[in-house]
Amino acid sequence: MYAGITIMHYPPKKTDDVYRHIREVLVPFHTEMRSQGLEDAIFLVNPENCQGIGIAIWNDPQMLRTLEQGTSRDMSRAMRDSETAPTEYTRLRAKWVEDLSGGIVSTDWYEVVGKVSSTSNLWVPTGAEKKEGEKWE
């Protein structure tokens, strides 16, 4: 298995928008990608440091390569911009981050060398569970 990982940052006042975007756009979009071989997708948000991480797990490394088209530093820079990203998938990702007034910190690929899972279902968050200003412990 292979993981495509994207790390993004966003402005503090956009946390609720990020949660909404995950629920309304990313989860449905990646659910449809299961028919193309997507094994799992996980979306993480840290509202204290205003960062999000998206992890897409694929069984077929060729599908990940096709979607991303490149691992070089130059290509990684291009994937951060919706106008220069090389594929429809990477253009959509860059546009969605731009729409949230955020920026892509990094995109990279990893080989999955271990996994423990009790279910293969995607978890759909219900929204920001902490109130604004409340600390995560």
C-alpha cells in the first residue's frame, strides 16, 4: 500500500469552514474514488495550530503516481498552485486549499509498512467539537 499525504495550513477563523469542507467535499469526493482503487482516506485537523493533514491510501502505486504525477521538489511546488498542478486531482486539491485561504505546506508519497485497523469504513466527522478559544488536551 502507498499513501499520498498533503499537509496544509489555514487562517484561524477558517476552522469551521475546514470541517465543513471535509464533510461536504472531501469525504464524498474520496468515497467516489474508491471505485478507482482508493483503499482509505483520513483527514486530520489541528485547530490550535491551524493545520490539516489528508492521507489517501492506495493499493496500487501506479494509480497514486497517475494522480499525482511526480515526487520531485519542483513538482511538489507546482502542485501547490491550482494553475500549475499537473493533474485534475492535484488542481482540485490546490483550488480547495486556496478557497479556504490556506496553503499547501507539503505533498509527498510514502510506502505503508504497517497498518492496524478495526474497520475499513470512512469516519465522517460531525464538525468542530471544540468551541472557539477552547484548548485541546
